[in-house]
Amino acid sequence: MDRRIIISGELDDPRSFHHSHAVTVGHLIFVSGLVVRRNELGNVSGTSRWPDGTITHDGTRQFESIIESLEIILHDAESDLSKVMAEGS
């Protein structure tokens, strides 16, 4: 059965964490755990630091960041979100 490792050039290199973004086996794609991406400035998307030292998190923006990463990985694996089946589906 064909096996292919997916490491997207558009995302941070996951090999520093000793894993790939995804692995395809036959027609199945196994995606590694995804975390919130950093934006162009190097800050975690959906996180704001205020002058008083307070850090706030925008959960919606962080979720969107994870879905954007998933879309990039799926595209690199020649697939898309329409074919995703989450655990328990």
C-alpha cells in the first residue's frame, strides 16, 4: 500500500517536533495534532498582549487558524475539507 509523508512548505517545519504534518496510506490521510499558527509578526494568531501585561485569546480566530492549517495540509495531500471525517462521526 502506498505511504506518503506530507510536510507542507506553507507551514512551520514540524520535523523539529519529530513528526510530519500528515501521512497518507492508500486513500486515507492521517493528520497530526494541529495547534494555532503564528502570524506574520511571529505572534500566536488570536492572541493579544496589552500594555498592562494582560494576554487575551480570541478562540474563534485560533480555531480559524487551525482550520486554515488543516486546509493547507489537505491540499498538499490532494484532498479538501469536504472529505474530512472527524473521530466519532
